[in-house]
Amino acid sequence: MMRKIVLTILLLCGQSLLAHAQQPQVPPNSFPHAWPGQPKAAFSPAWQKYFEVQYPLPGLNLSHVTLPRSFAGNIPVDRPGHPNNTLFFWGFERQGRNGSLTAPAYANNTEPWIIWLQGGPGSSGMLGFSTENGPIQVLSNGSWVVNPFSWNTLADTIWIDQPVGTGFSTADTTGYVAGEDQMAEDFLGFLRNLVSVFPSLATRPLFLTGESYAGTYIPYIVKHLFGHENPPVNLTKAAIGDGSLGNLATIRDLPVLNIIETYPAIIGYDENVFNYFREQHHLCGFDLNLTYPQTGGTFPTLQLPQGLRTQLLTVAEPSVPASSWKEAIATEYGARVLSQSLAKRAEFHESRETERAQWKRDLSSRANGTIDLWYGCDIFNEMRDYAVNFTFPWSNGGFDVYDIPDATHPEPPRDAGPFLNSAAGRAVLHAPTSKNWSSSFNYPFGSVYNKSIGNSHGDPSVEPVAFLTELFANASAPSRRGSRGNVTFVFYSGNDDAQVQHRGTEVIIQNFTFGGTQGFTRQPATPWFDDDGARAGVVHQERGLAYVLFAGAGHLVPQWRPAQAFVFLREFVLGENANGTVRADGTVVGGEDEALAGEFMPGGAEIFWGSAKTEGTSTVPSATAAAWESFIATATLGAAVTSSPAASSVVTSPAQASAGQTGTSGDASNDAQDNARVPPMFFKLLAVVSVAITSFML
């Protein structure tokens, strides 16, 4: 009974706090700027001169560098009633191919061109340009350097801020996209105007690329391209990195066990903690069995029952523009530091081991078959919280979900804003003056900030996995694509990424049908190599889909493995390298390495840490690593774990809490056991919430 009283009070306090915290917000209004020389006529090649960027780029100290010609500015999406809705682009010609972008229309021009999209939603393509695969990059000291592995070394490449309102793209207050179908139609409107300015792009083979939430954008864009009788461009291939192709449970929480197996340092190589996460993984239905080919039909849609944490900490979500994805992630931790008792930081560190022991005692006292009350099935955040609280060096305050071994806190800043937002920078790029550029912001789908709609970002659109089977069937229909052949796809992942870990992508691949078969027929196990002959990861190709896993790369693959990403682009995106392809007789080009056929690829041995720079690395003793390898090789799910996933094991709504539906049973004996498991943090949080509510009311 005691536990139920505490939970009910907490939930009521949380509702009151949310009611005061969620004040209506109005999305910003922005519009393009007409710089001197802008043509008055409709889009045509006459606009090329206006969009051309004049060198040297002001303030970057790159006058000694000869950059390829580039073009930048805002182009409307032509959505009725929203004339100020535009997308910003910065496109570079291929190195050594002067005039490639401005070439006249010619049907037999087979020179490839690339579009790069960022994720978010609400992240600028200039983020990828300036830190990943662009011709110039900003360093943590604010200086800019040339990137020898820029993707425009191989083809004309255009980096785009989208959807409307993102980065330097503009939108009126009511013009933000309502969902992904509108996003795709906006993008096609932009493409029509773009190819009017650069006519050769209409028929040249387009390679549409992007990462993260672009894994949602790109399938929708491709779907809408297929739905038009006369699409504005000739799509040849789509490449999606660490993509949001499925729901949050699939791409983020389902892979948690794989993340820990990849980097057991996250839990300090603790076997008991691993067994706990494995049990939660099972109870939440995340232990799907992948077969090659997949049998038994498609997987059921995974749900993500939420615990008290989500309901009470929603107010910690950022609602203002963040300078980076990582800043948004860090906001929650900042809120937690402020919400802790007034104990000194030193006292917090001194008590960490005691709290860790208590945390483990809480786990051991929980009956098998019980989903954690606080986290529910959000085991991703539970893993992250464990590392930040109990495991060095993440206990210094930071866990980079985009690159696990990076435990620097704060991380070295790489901010393109000082150049892009300068008066001279705006002028040379023909950028808007009605807004400041930011790398990421909280995208207001439907022009409202309401994350209770749709997914965790407030996007009401269905996840792409729901229509991938149909999309791939249309991709092989030559009548839709003219004489250039079928459209093919590449899904790639960084092994050090936790936010969209590769296991989720592999589950999605096995959950849809392409080329007449569900999933791959063989488990990916073929190594691929960089130009130095070093093993770069795993590649597998079947029936119009290539899957590439990068060793040593995080979420931002070209940032952490630029040379390998360059080879990948050349060989598996623009090129037709057959390595990893399954032949008709079932053999695989390049062979298969049994060591690569497991469910996870071991991560690196070092975790680097520091404040705004790398100050040291943390490694595990060889004896600890050997003991772990022995344990993980024989670990099996405990026989005591027999129950199936059940949302009744976790609080999922205030209504359920009020009705006492917080456990698997309501009898007195269970109440007595539950009373012993009320974590002290509940009472701490109760006090914090009460103080916060009072502050809001004052």
C-alpha cells in the first residue's frame, strides 16, 4: 500500500508540474533575403550567377586553398499559401570538374550527383557539411580546414537544410510540415526549382544520402518520387546511415543488450548488472530471433511501456534551440544535477559506490518477471543512467549516445555558427537575415510543440518500415524509372553508435520483404577493407539492398571514420563493388568470416575522457576482459525468467496508478514486498517535484 500511495502522489505532482511547464509556444517566423543581383524572373539557369559563392570565404583563412565552385541560397518549396517556405542549400562541384553543376541539360550525361540530408528532426545539413563530409570543416578551436575526404571529391554534392524552418531554411509561423508526406512534397517542390536552375541534374543519376532521422525522410521522399509520373530527378540509389527506419523501441531500446555486449565497460563488466538488463530485455519482448532468411512472418510491433521516469522527467526535455544534438541530450543531466539534494558534489561522489550497491540490491530483491517500475521498458535510458552514475569515465557527467567511447564532458565544440551567422558569411551564402542558423532545434510538426502526438518527436507519420516492402517492390519497377535501371538501397551503421544501434537496423531488414524473400538469406559476415588494407567492418548485399557496418565509427560515420566513409561512398554507393554479394548458388563474394557472424562486433578497448578535450583514456585490465569473454560466451537467460512481456508490470498512465494497477497483483503479500522496494530516489524526487511546482506557481 505504501508504494501505491507514493506512486500516486508522484504522478499527481508530475501532472501538476507538466501543466505549468507546458506553456504554448509559437514557432519562429522566418523568410528568405533578397540579396543584390537576385533575378526577377522564374527559376532558370540565369539564377546560377546569383547563387554562385564568391571566394575567398570571409574570415576562414582559406585564401591559400583553391576550392571547387559552389552555389548557395534559398529555393522555395512552392507550397500553396506559404511563399516564404524555402530550403537552404550549399552545393559544390566535383573536385577538378569545373562547370559540372552548370552544365546544360543533356540526356546522356551520366555524371553522378549527391544530396546529403541531416536528421534530427530539426538538424541542419550544414552540420554534416562542417563536421562530417564537406570540403571544409570547423575544428574545436574555431578554425576551418580542408577535408581531403570530402564527398564532392567523387561527385557534385549538395548539402540541404530541411524540412522547412531547419537551419537556414525558412518557414512562416504556420508553415512547418505537418508530417512526412508534406515534407516529401515540399522536397519535390524544391527539386523542381533546383533542376530549373541546374538543368543537368534532372537526368543525371542522383544518389540520395543522409543519416539518423533522414532514415525517415528519405523513404518518404523516395515514395513520393515513385508516386509522380514525371519526377523532377533521376533517382538511382538511396543510402541511409544509422537511420530511424522503425519505432523508438526497435531502433533504440531493443539493441541495448547488444550495446552492452559491444562495450561492457558501460556497466563496469558487472555480470549481475548484465543479467538484470538481459532479464528486462526479455520481459519487454526485445529478444527477437533473427533467422536467415526470416521465417515465421513479420515481427509484432514492439511497444515501449513507460515507467514513472518518463512521466515525471518529461519537463527536462529541451524546448529551445540547442547548439547540437549532444547539448539536447545533456539537458536532462543538467536538470537532474539541479534536482538532487543540496549535498555537495564531493559527497555525491563519495556516496556513489554506496548507491550503486543499493541499486544492485534493489535488482536482486525484485522478483523475476517484474518490469522495472521506474524505467518501464525504457532500458536504453536505464543503461545510460547507470553509466553516468556508476561507471568511470562516464561518471564524469557525460554519455555520448552517438559515440560510446567518447566520454569527454563537455565535448570539444565544433560550431559553424560564428561563420554562418556573421554578416559576411550570410552575404556570401545568400542566407536569410530573418533568423540565426542553429545546427539543431526542436522541430514543431504541424507548427506546434506537442510531443504527445505521434512519435517521441511529435511526428505523426508512420515509420518507414511499415511501407518498405511496397517501396522496394516499386524500386524494381522499370516503368517508373525510365531506362536507367532499378533504384537500389544501402543501409549503413557505425558500430560505436548507441542512439540507433545496428541491431535495430538488422531487425528491420529481417522484417520486410524485398526481391521476393523476407530479409537477408545469410547473416552478414563478409569483411570489407579500406585503402590501406585494414579491415573496416562488415558488408552484405542481396537483391537490391546493401548493408554496411563500420568498425570504430559512431552515429556520425564520416566524422569518426572519414577515410573509410570515403571508400564506402566510392565502392558501395557510387560504385558497384560486389563484395558481400550473395550469388545464385548461395556462396558470397569475398567469403564469410565466422567471427563476424555474431550478433555484435566487440568495440574498442579504450574509452577517452576529458573536459572539452581528450585528457586521458580508460582501459580495462586484461584479466577483467578475459573473465568477461568467458562469461559472455556461456551466458544464457536464467531459468527463473519465464513470464512473457506484460504492460501490467509497469505504470503506463496516471489513470492506472490511481486505480492501483501498478503491479502484477494487488494482494497484501505483494504490497508488503513492494514496500521494501520503494527506492529512496522516489522520495527525493517527490520533494524536488513539490519544490518545482511551487516555483512555477510563484
